[in-house]
Amino acid sequence: MSDWHTATVGARAPAADGLTDLVLDLRGTALMGTHAHPGQYVRLRLPGQEPGMFAIASPPAPHGTHWEFLLKHDGALPSALLRLPVGTPVEVSRPEGPGFPMEKARGHDLLLFASGSGISAIRPVIASLHQERRAYGRVTLYFGARTPGSFAYARELERWQADDVRVVRTVSQPGVSGWEGLTGYVQAHLGEEPLENAVAFVCGQAEMVQDVMAELRQRGVPQSAVFLNY
């Protein structure tokens, strides 16, 4: 049974097409300092709604007072959350799941795979590794979205690249958008990158996760070097 606490809506802002950044204010709750590992998730609940699971999109912070979430405009609970005025109470569980094991990636090249809203679990990984960037080898983010307008954290992607994270973006449904970048799915764009020293963190829809794991296995990355956040 989840241990429920009452936070409040602190802010929200558009993040991309079909995605909104929601900030919850934790001040005055026992949740402060409980987010220990990038990639962990919580359960959110509103009266009359079934709880849902959402990855914490902000990095762990011992004295942090706010958690960020990336919500898809899909489903009853996200839709209800996105209509709440600032200051409205929301029930929140303690963080769950192992998250991503940053210690396993130290001294290795790090491959990050995310599709759609799955970037919410990868974003705190990037924030955490920047705190000691020299402890890691090459870092590459493979980020897939349905359309060019569906990439969340677009401005941050530019900063990440400037901070020595290679960002490979691909669009699965470019349509008539004029997109001139890569198309298809993230697992199709590993290219000839050497992977013998690589550790991979993966987050996205189940089919994407399975396809990425199969491609990495075919390229010689052992299953023991591939991590999910749950």
C-alpha cells in the first residue's frame, strides 16, 4: 500500500505538442529528500480518480522543495491534473523503483534511450552526470518523438549538447513538417558507434524498450549493462 502525502500544484507550462510540465510543491511534507535516484517514479492521486504512475523529471535533491513531471495529454488522470489551479492539493506517494544506477555507469560510455514522455526519467540522469561529468565517458542521448513538435525540453537539448552530451533526435511521423533530421525509431540509429565499453539506460514504451534491448544485445552489449528504471 502506498504511503500518501499531500503536495500542491506549484506551476505548469507547455513542454511540447501534447505534453505539459507540471510542478508540485512539497513544502511541509515528509517527501522532501526522499527522491534518491534518477529515474524513480511516484503515484499521483486525485479524489474520484485511480492513481497513476509518473516519473520524477527533476533530479534528486536532498533539500528539494519541488518535483517536476511531464504529463501526456492522454487519460483521465493527466487531463484532470492539467486542469487544476495552482495551489490545489494532490496526493503523492513516496518515490518507488530503483531508478537508474549512476554508479554502474561511472568509467563507461553511457547510452541513453528515450521516446516521447520517457525523456522525463532520463532528464534527471543528465542533470546528475553533469555534477561530475569527468566520471563518465562519452554520453549519447537517442531521443525519439512522434513529430518534430513533440520533443520535450527543446531548449535543454541545446544546453546538453553544449555540455558534452551528444543528442541524436529522430522523428517517427514527420509528415509534411519539413523535418530534415533523422526519421524512424531510436534503435535504428546506433550507427557504427563502438559499444564495447557502454552502459545503457532505457525508458519508453514497452515495444521500444524491447527493440532497443534486442539491438544492443545484437551489437554485443550484455544484458547486465542495460538498465531500466523500474
